[in-house]
Amino acid sequence: MKRIFIAIAVIVCTQDMSAQLFSKERVRNLQNYDKPRLNWGYTLGFNTYDFNFDYKATPDGEEPLLTNDVEVARSIGFNVGLLGNLRINDYLDLRLEPQVSFVRRDLTFTGPDFDENQRFREVTSTYVHIPLLLKVSTKRLNNFKPFIVGGVSTSINLSSNESNPDDNSVGQFRTKTNTNYFELGFGIDFYLFYFKFSPSIRGVFAMTDELVADNDPNSPYTSAIDKMSSRGVFINFTFQ
């Protein structure tokens, strides 16, 4: 009997969602929600980051045959922030989304220059991340509206240790405090009974070098690296 009731509930919910999204006869939630010039909200979500490494070329311009390389293991972090939305017209919005992101990446240095206990570095970052984004939406269809979003951002890494005099010789991997990015993503606005809910996914790509080189110019950890830049994926849930 319990299974029958559960099956009936699932069927009813599915039919109701289908009616809301696709049927011609439907009730529109929050019909005037997008009319004001300014809207506010907050975001919760998850992130995963890694580093992209570019290595120095040899004097003749050829890529070096590396004896030391860096492997990056991602982990899942989380982020929380606020949203300010400026409506331009029915299809364009300008958004400011300041947030705090907690990130961890594990680096493993491979090659003959490292002992087993020298290979691993844990890089934890706390970013104050500030994107300025242009949101381009389709026409609203029943109670949902797809969109794409893109723009630029900057971040302050509160855990960078950029000014720390210690380096990898004593186990300290250093990164720069300020980084600039470009971002691109997509999502869907769902107009619910009391609020608008918007899940989205967005790629974040650093445009600047984040590596602070070791004090020794021949350091096996950083001497072969020409540029180190973050790449990340955000899965955000926005409530307005």
C-alpha cells in the first residue's frame, strides 16, 4: 500500500511539473518579478579547481624534456555569496556576484629530484571572488527561462602566503594574492510560487600567473614553470 501511494504521488508531481513547464494552459508564478530595475538574492554552491602549468621552453624554442612535472588532484569545495542584478531589458541583465570560495588542491611533484616525502604539497585557498557578468536570457517559457552568462572577475586569495619568506625548501608552496579571470556558463531560471530558483554551471579561467617562484632560481619545484593559472568549475544555486 505504501508503494502504491508513493507511485501515485510521483505521478501527480510529474504531471504537475509537466503542466507547469510545457502545457499551453498553465499558471504563471511571479509574473512581475523581473520588472523592477534592481533585484537581490544569494548564492550557494560547489566548486572544483585545478592548476594549469605552462613550462619554460629551451633557448632554441623547443619544449623541454621534463624530468620534473606536477600532478594536480582536485577536491570539492563550496562557496557562498550575494547577488545584485541590474535589469537592462527583458533579455539582458548585469550581475555582480561577490562570494567567498573555499578551495583545496593537492600537488604531487614527480621526477628524480624529489624524495618520497618531498613530493606532496597541499594548497588550500580562501578566495574573495568578485565577478561582473552579463546574463543573456531567452524569452520566458511558462515558469522557466534558460540563460547564458559570461564576464570577468577578480579574486583575493586570503591564504596565498605571497609575502611569506619561506618557500618549498621548507615545505611552503606560495601563490599570488590577486588573480583575474574570465567566466562563461549557462543555467535556468525557475519561477516557483514564492521565489525564483536558478541552478547554473560556470567555468572560471585565470588570465594571470599565480605562481610565486622559490628563492632559489634553480629550485626543482618552480624553476621549470613559466606560468601557473587556476581553472575552476562552479555549480551555483541562486535564490532571489
